Amino acid sequence: EKPSYKWRRVLLKVSGEALAGDHSQNIDPKVTMAIAREVASVTRLGIEASLNPLLSLILVVLLQYHVELGVAIVVGGGNIFRGSSRAGCSGLDRSSADYIGMLATVMNAIFLQATMESIGTPTRVQTAFRMSEVAEPYIRRRAVRHLEKGRVVIFAAGTGNPFFTTDTAAALRCAEINAEVVLKATNVDGVYDDDPRHNPNAQLHDTLTYHEVTSKDLSVMDMTAITLCQENNIPVVVFNLTKSGNIAKAIKGERVGTLIGG
Ligand code: UDP
């Protein structure tokens, strides 16, 4: 039996590839809506929005006495632009390519925010570099305050630095806002001992240590991201977001996918 956890604050990492869904467009609105619905189902204000005003008032009063579940999201941008694979084309240097990649994550963040707000979940987008007409700048204490108020905070533009990834941004923001876990939403069920697309006998790992991930070179996250998680004792759950209900399960601490820790 897989044990479950009761998280109070989580950092959900949604890759750009996951947002692309069936790949007919850069961003599949069905995917953003599925994410929005599942996040709404587990956050206080999301639940309130689906109730009538009187019921929601009662719920607010009752829930004041409960520790609230905070959800922060880091979005990737690989569905639109990946710096590392575009650098070198027509004189595009790596740093410039990475800035374009970071801007791509802002597009995804705004789309996701609009979808979440369309179903009544209050959200804030914070960018790692200033684009103040579009979103708030990243301010750690402000992000935490939003979470305390039940808003979902979407972190965009990665770490703000070229040569990093949004997985590293997820680990970094998780540590900064004292979230307890990185929930990495992908298109596969978790971490396998071999590539499940090529080997039908590949086995899914239930749990892995950080050391196993790095020493076996399991492509879960880049080395910078996984090391940051290890150094700060942040567990990572890798799970499949395309299976309905999985995001809500992961946020609620029910065991899905692969848990990396210890
Ligand atoms: N990026 C960056 N610094 C960061 C985060 C992202 O330069 O801190 C750039 C990088 O070019 C990357 C792109 O943004 O390829 C998109 O992010 P990522 O590849 O991590 O997205 P995902 O794989 O999650 O879709």
C-alpha cells in the first residue's frame, strides 16, 4: 500500500510539453481547463466559487480553522520555444535563445491564469523579470501572502536567468516559499527503469532516492534541479497529468506516479 501525505503547500510544475496536449496547437485549451478544474477542486477559494454565496460564506467561516492548502505553479515553455535546441541558429546565442524561452513561459502562464480565473479561481502571475504591465514581478513575501489568501500563484519566466530550466525554477521557488513538495506533471506515469515508449516491459518505480536519480542518470529533471531538491530535502513526485484526477490526487497527497526523496 502506498502511503499518502498531507501537504499544506505544494509547487506544481507543468511543462510546456504537457500544455501542448495533442500537439495540434502550442497550447491545448482542454489541458489548461483540466488543470484549472483539478486545482480548483482542491483549493478553498476554488471550492467556494462553485457554491452559492451563502454556502460559500459558511464554508469560509468553517475553513478559517483549518490549515489551508496552498498551490503555486511553475510553467515551462518548451511547447513554444526551447533555448538549448534553438541556440546557434542564424547567430542566435544561447542567452538570447533562453530569454525567448523564458518569454514563452509567460505566454503559457497568462493562458493558464485566464483559464483558472474563468472558473472562479483567483490567481496571480509573477514573473522572474519585470513585465509589470502584464504581471506582477516576483516578490517572495508577496507570493507567500497570495498563497495565504488562497490565491494560486503562477510563477513565470523561470529563474530569470539563461542556462537554467523551469525545473530548476520549480525547485528554487519551492524552497523559497517553503512549499513541501515539487509535483512534476508530465505525459508519462512516472519514472521507469527504461523508456516505456520503446520497451513494453519497462517497470515504473514507486520510489527513488535522489542518489538513484543522479547516479543512474534517469532523465527526471536536469542535474541542477534535482540537486537543489536534494540539498533542501524537497521530495519530488513525478506523475501523469493526462490521466483525469491525477493533479488533484497529487495535490491532496495521494500517491501517484513516482516519489523521489531521501
Ligand atoms: N529558461 C531559461 N531560464 C530559466 C527557465 C527557462 O533560460 O530559468 C528558458 C530555456 O531556454 C528553456 C525555456 O526557457 O528551454 C523553456 O523552459 P523549459 O525548457 O524548462 O520548459 P519545459 O521543458 O518545462 O516545457
